[in-house]
Amino acid sequence: MSLEFDPNVTVLVGPNASGKTNILEAIYFLSLGKTFRPGSDFEVVNFDHDTAYLAAQIDSEGEGLNLEVGIQKAFDLSPSRKKFLVNKISRLRSNFIGNLKVILFTPVDLEMIDSSPSVRRAHLDDFLSQADRDYHRILLSYEKTVISRNRLLKRIFEGRGKEDELIFWDQAVVRLGQEITKKRQEFFEYLTKTGKKLDDFSWLWKSSRIDLEKLKKERRRDIECQATISGPHRDDFRFYLSGRDLSFFGSRGQQRMSILNLKLLELSYLEEKTGAKPIFLLDDIFSELDEEHRKAIQPLPAEQTIITTTDLGNIDKKIRHKSLVIKFSAD
């Protein structure tokens, strides 16, 4: 399938299971190098095929960019194999991420408010990786370092290692962890400053900061747990409205609007940090909102926007009449 999108707004309309969300998934894959759905990347490959291929031609300020992703389905416990190309040149995923910048809003995002901190951290990491490639590289190094430190903690607990061996890993964890904290802090300071313009929504970042002194104090506990207890891998953030935690006190509509406001701020942050306008992907969210909240979303931001819906009646007439509408069938 090949599609060309309107520079402003494109609406993909059709019944459920007609392939609309697959288009957004392909665009997301070409941005982050992975699917946004739960499960493995190889699941995007058709049941009747061993491989999948995605490609996009992007026109950004008159400059063309060609992105390609090839996916090889795995047939055992090994991960699927992926190949990334930018203008026909092979790239690592870390150098592929962010060539196409997207912000995605789906009904599933509502689960982020009530789910575990790891889900919110994953969202934050994917977003910041688009804003700053160094962030993604630092994050990978940090995760590998924590794994190595935890292995050493296990050996020490079992009497097969010495505490002095932790000095090297402590220094590495602190150095990388503080860089991650700095970049996350910058984003949440932006939310605090800019988010005041959007009703009374706010987002509270709970940082698990580390330094050498703290790691030393927690060393015995880390050894007993055989895990690094403190650090950015323990960070979390919460959604608030008028000072109340939305996971406990918010209605479904308020939770959706909080996530939408976060996404809108992510759009503006990405543009401010990179100078590029991201694509805004909205996956059938209008059917989840009442009329009042639909009006709050529309008009849409200035960024190129791609919307999926089962009913054109959910889209404001002013937007609908100036949009490219692509119809999907159930076949």
C-alpha cells in the first residue's frame, strides 16, 4: 500500500479492523524503529510472510529524506531482525530515531495514568529519544551498566565477589544516571513553565537521584536485594488536575484531556528543541470523547496531523472540509 498525506490534515475513515491504525503504526515505526503496540516487533509482519518492509519519503523545508525499515520475522526465541536505512545508507537504530518526529495519541494512552511506573518511563524515554539522540545513547549505556552492576551485586551476595569491585560501576552509574536526570529535569521544567497555559493540569516528576555517597549508603541493601535500588530506572511521574492525582480522583474525560495536554506540550517541546515540526497522530480518540471534549481538541495544532476515525461525524466540519479524507473498507 502506498499513501500520500496532506501537509496539514489527513483523515483516515473506515470501520474497525480496516487497517487505519496500521498506517499510524507504520509511521511510528519509521520514527522510533519499533511498534507502539504491546508485544514483539515481528508481530507487524503478515502471517503469510517472513518479512515486512516500510518506507517513507519526507519533504521537510524543501529537503527530501528517504527512510526505510526491513523486518525479518524470528522463528525461535531470538528477537526479530531489523534493518534501518536513511537515504539508502544503513544506520543503527540509535542513529535512525528522530529523523521523522511523531507524537501519537491513542485510547490506550489512558492506561498510562493507572499503570506501573515502567510504562510512564518508557513513554518518557521514547519521547526524549526523539528530542535528543544523545539521550537514547546514554540511556542504553546506563541500562547496560545497571545490569552489570546488578550481576556483581549478586556475586558479592553469593560470596564470589568483593565490594571494592563496585567502585568502577558506581562511578559509571552515577555519571550516566546524572546525565539522564538532567535531560528529564529539563523537560519537566518546561512542563511546569508552559503547562500553566493549559487549564490546571500539571505533571509531577518523582526523581530517584543518585550520587556516590548515596550509593555507598545503600550498598548493603543493594547487595541483599541483588539490585540497584536507586537511580533514573526508578523515576516516575504523575498526572494532576488542580493539585489532585488523576489516578485517584480524575474522571475518564479529565484523564484523557490531561494526556492530550501532555501530548500537545510534547509537540511544542520537540519543535523548540529540534527546530522540526513533528507529525501529530490521533488514533480514533474522538469516539472516546464527549462533544465538549471534542471541541476542546479542535481546532488542531499547526503540525501535520493524521487522524483515524470510524465516523466522519466525529470530526468538526471546519476541519473535515479542509482535510484530505482517505476511506478504508472492511475488506
